[in-house]
Amino acid sequence: MVEHDTHIDFSQYTDLAETHQKRGHVQTATDIYRAVSEAIRENLDQVDDSSGYYGREVERAIESYTETIAEQDLGHERKRPYIQYLCEEFVGADYGFASDYYDDALRTLCTTDADLEYWLEQLDAHISGVTLDAVLSGESPSKADGRRDETEDSVDTAVESASNDKSTIHSERTDDVLYVSDFTDGPLSTDEFTGGAIDVEHLAVGTLKLKYFVGDVFEKLRIDEPTTVERHTASVEPTESGTRDTNISSSLQKRRIFSTYVYILEELGREDALSQLYEEIYLESKRFCKEHARQLVDEGNKDRAIEVVEDGIHTFRSPRNLRWLAADLYEDRNVDEYRTTLKQLFLDHTEWAAYDDLKSVCDDQEWQSIYEEFERHFERDDRKDLVALYVHDDDLKKAFVELKENADLSSVRQYRDPVAATAPVEYFELYREQLVPFAANDTGRRHYRDIADHLEEIQGLVPEARFEGFVNFLKDKHSNRPAFLDELEKAGF
């Protein structure tokens, strides 16, 4: 075990590799870089790598390995063993960050069609999956469609079975229960946790369990709807000839594999195979779904593009980009669906551009009805968005009334510029009512600077004498806080 913040120095090995590299001993140099990267990966579970030091050393070793080969300007035949090794490590890497490094190395090394074809061949050698193999071997679309019908039938059966099972039906959501649609079931891999949403190179810990995130807040996890994503996408499994155990069932690892297939087929210009591949994998991620739909649009097949986008909208949570693509496709083809999609973009994602587009295609009577629906929705779900609705529609008096009824300091400050002009003195009083308890709520210079910032916001709303009276009130009330008085003085109060 390596103690926390202890960084093993690998320079003696990398220096040796560089010496061999300069002497033209390519095999020896690459062997050393390979050994360093593999040794670190094999022992990452014995170190606390929260600083990312060892992850960066792995990246450095893989990059040096690749640069050593690339500098030799080798022909395809001599590059084949290196491509084979990198592909094997890409598939088998235990950590997602390492898999990405090997993928980058392959993209650097594979510069010709022969290289790419061999990479594809090696990928197939380590990955099996009936549907994916069929696509890449050129199976007719009709057979793929038949398989898709079968999987959809099985999904429908699963949904029907779940709906008949009263133990899985929960018509009303409660605050003390976590649902699958809110999170996920079972342990998470580090890749599934980070998933590209958090900018970290790697997280060198084991699987992450639900309780790590929710603690004792939630004791129950309910499955409120069966997921169909896995059943709709191509299967990916390690082949029997694989040299190591590989957890390719990880959704993120599957997406890596599929992304690599997409990259190779694009580089080779195999548009037909790429289209068939997308048909198999487009419900694996929103990105694949969007790319496939755009490809279909470019091919002039807008009807199928709409079907693909609709499938994605029904499959993925928060499909904002897919809904925008759907709106573009519906605009000149289906006015009702266009309006419906714009309405969902606004209600689910508060997309003001969708709001404006929807308003522009409605007559006055239609728009009044939709506007009232928006009001009711925000009155029920989010009063802050209701204020934003009134401000966006330039109904500032309604916005002020809503702010007074459901006031909080952040909203009062946020809408000061547009709304305060309707009644500056009243707005000052509203702001004052929120600022007094805020000032008394905490201590510390940062808090005092925040108070000074708020005072700057309301300084011009009332005559100077009235404003100074309020400042003096705050000073008297908190006269036992020298730092507070100091920060106000620095701000000019």
C-alpha cells in the first residue's frame, strides 16, 4: 500500500526508454512504456490517487509509447502488433480514463485505410454481439428490422407484465422514496458516476453504491417504469478469445465501443455500414440518437429521422436537444406536433426561444389559452418561473405582485432592473424586508460584502435621505460587528 500523497518516481524507467528511443531501439522503448502503464493500472487499487498523479503517469506512458512508434513512420505491416496491443488494452482497461487514452493512441497510430481496417478487425476479435456483427457484415436491413420487432415485442411484454404486477405500480410519488427514474438501481461504476458530466480524468476507487449519495435520507428504491434502452441497443460482450475479464456491460464502456466503431466507419467512408450501425445503437445515448437523425436528414429520409427522434424523446430523460431537432423536423411538416414540441421544450426545460417561436405561430385566441396554461403550470410547480414568465412577457405589474406574495432575496435582486421601475419605493421596501433578516443571519466579511452589494442594488430606488436612514439602521443594529462596519465603509456607505 502506498501512503496518501506519496508519488512514486518513474523517471528512471522513462529516462531509460527515452535513451533506447534515441538509439532506435523501438521495441525496447515501447516495452518499457508498456510496462510502466500496465504496472500502474494493475496497482491503482492500492493507492489514493485523488490528486490524479498516477493517472497522469499512465497517460504519459501511453502517449510516449504511441509517439515512439509514430516517429518511426512504419508501414502497415510493422504497425499491426502495436495496433493489436492497443486495441486489446482499449477493450480490457479496468478504468475508463485509461480506455480513453488507448483510444486516443489508436486514432494517432491508425493513419491509413489498412490501419483502420485492421483496427476494426481487432475490435471484432475482442467484441462479440449478434446484432453488431450482423451490421458490420452487411446483413440486410430487413433482418435487422425483424430483430428489432422481436425486442420491441419483448419490451412490450415486460411493460405489460410490470403493469399487471401491483407491487410495481406507484401512481403517486412521495418525497421519502427514491425512484429509478430519479437515479439508478444497484452499484455504480466510476464511469457511470462521472460519465463526462464532471471534468475529472479518473476516479481510482471501486463501485459506488446508492447509499453513498443519499445516505439515510431514502430507505426505499422503487422501479416506477421498466427501462427499454438496453433491449433496444446492440449487444456488446467480450469474446471467448479475450485475454482478460472485461466488464463491457457498463453503459459508458458500451458507448465507448460504439463510438470507436462509428469513428472507424466514418474514417473509412463506409456510409451504408454506418447507417446500419446507427440503426442498432441509436438508443444507447442521446448523442447517437441525434447523430443518426441528422444523418437521415442529410440522406433525405426525414420520416425515419422523425421516428428516431421520437424514440429518443420517449427513451431518455431530459431530451432537450432531441426536442429541438424534432421541432425543426416538424416545423414544415406537422404544425400540431411542432406546437406540442415547442410547448414541451418550454414547460420541461424553460426554453424561452421555444416560447417565442410558439407565440409566433399562434393567433391571439390560441395564445391566450396556452399562456393561461403556462400560468397554471408555474403557479403549481415553480413560482420563480412564474415571475420569469411575467417579466419575459413584459407584464411587470403581475411580476411585482408575484414577487411580493412569494418573496425571497435572490429573486428580488434578480428582477430589480426590470420590475423596480413599476414602483421604486414599494420595491425598496420589499427589498428592505428581505435584507434585514439576511443581514442578521450570518457573520463574516464575505457575508458583509454581500450586504454591501445588495445596498448598491437599492441605492437609487428612493431619495438619498431615506436610503441613508436604512444604512444607519443597519449600522446601529450591528454596531457590535466591527468587520461589518468596515466593509460598509469600504463600499462607500
